[in-house]
Amino acid sequence: MPKVYVLAYEDCYAGSLANPQDLYLVANSHWREQYKRQEGVFEWQVLSEDGAPVRTASGLRVAVDGALVDLDEGSIIVLPAMNYPGGKAFSHKLLAMSAIVSWLSRQYANGCIICAHCTSSFVLAETGLLSGLTATTSWWLAEQFGQRYPDIELRAGELVVDEKRLITGGANGAEMVTALILVERYMGKAVASLCAKTLLVDTNLTQQTPYLILPRQKEHSDALVLSAQDHLEKNLTSPFSLDALAMQCHVSSRTLMRRFKEAVGDTPNSYLQNLRIEAAKKLLESTGMSSEQIMRRIGYADISSFNRLFQRKTGLTPRSYRQKFS
């Protein structure tokens, strides 16, 4: 059985650090009960860069078992998520983790498996190991991840992406699902299923898409585009016309389309659809309005088109979305 090494570092989340260890502990218990064997169980250690204790994002001080060392082939490395301090500060934190990034690259070359999720997917991406491969991260960091690592195929809607020796997960909490993948890989489906039931891990949750809040993408400085975005938000139910929107902004349609794409990364029409779907989600969550009533309220006239668009954007039908979130 491969040994598990959990990497502790400043401002990581305490739960993200401890939860996989708890799951492996439960897996060992079920393994012994199922197969009456003491051998073949998971063992783990907590490491920090220099072997010193670390303070988690919540202020919990965590002692570790040692400093970073070269690991045996097949060892499992778990990267907990870290607190997100904002764009520029986050970039500085990633740069400050260069020693950890280099260590991860060496261990992967030695044949290790690396598990990361949420913000720690960025740490793994910094190694370059994910270049040309697929990965995921927390849905609300998807745009930043895609911009920073354009050579990685981002599957932001998926909760976990398994590239065999590189496993990435979505929002904080996905560490339990990534751990279950490895329990199943080494102990079988029966033990993994027992762990999921014992710890109430929802293995049917495979997508982040239903939780995704479609971005309004206003973190730019183009006054023209901001004006167009405000107009679309205030006229949500009006029929879309690029020419009319361009006239409202006193520019040509071509100029508006070009600058909108540069600033937002999307077309005005697609941006309006995102606004409408977000409005529909709020109405499904907070009212008893029918899908037909909601469809008309947000500016659509064809129920089939609305249902298809809603499912494409959220991964759920309007009815399923209401059942899940209302």
C-alpha cells in the first residue's frame, strides 16, 4: 500500500488538511473488518517545507512529522486548499511557494501521485505537470485558472478530474472525493462505498455546474463595455439586438463586439443569456412560479429553448434545479 504524505503550509485550510487523513483512517477500519487483515492499510505523515509547525487559515497551529524529503515511487501526496486572499496577493503566494512547486515536480518524476483541489490546483499547475492535460478547480476560480494556465484543458464543471497520477478537484470539500478515488483504487469498491456511507460523502455529486454562479465579468476598465453591461442588466427581458445596443453606446456594432470580447471574453448576447439564467435560478430558488412563468419573466418565449439553455448552463433541468436548491 502506498504511503500518504499530506503537505501542510501556511494559510491552508484545516479541514482540507485533516479530512483525507480521517477518510484513510476509516478506510483502514473497514479494510480490516472486511478482510480480517492488519497489513495492506494506508499509512500517512504530515510534512511541511522545513519541518516546522504551520498555522492554518483559521489560526489553528498544526505540528508536522517532518520536512520535505524525496519519496518512494507510488507515494500519494495530498495538497490541501489554501485561503484565497485576492488576485494579486494570491499570485504572490504562488510565487512564494517555488520550493514546494519544485519538490512536487521531483516527486512526480519519482513516480508519486499528487492530489490537489480548489486553490491548491493552482499550486499543482505551477509545476507545469498539467500542461496538455485536463484539470479542474473551484468553479469561482475557473476564469483566473484559465487565464493563468491556457495550456491546461480546464473542466470547471466537473468536481474531480482523474489523470491517474495527477488528480484535481473542485471547491473545498472535494478532497474527500479525491481520497475515495484512491481508496477504491487500492482497496476496492466495497471499502470505498463503506467509507462514503460512514462519512456521508455524496458520491453522486460529480458536477460543480449546478452550483456555478455565471460571472458578470466586470473587473475591467473599459467604460464603454461597462455601459453596455449595465444596459443589458437593466433591460434583461428586452429582445437582444447588437445594432440597437451599439447605437445606445454610440459606437458601431463591430467596435462594440470587439471591445466586449476583449474585456469580458464573451459576446454581448451570450452575456445576456448568462444574466437571464442567473435570474431564472433565483426565481426557481425563491418562488413557486412555473417554468413557463419564469421563462416569460426573463425574456424568453419558447419553453423548449429555455429548458435546453438552462440545462446547458447548469447541468440540471429547471425542475431538478428547484428540487435541489429551493
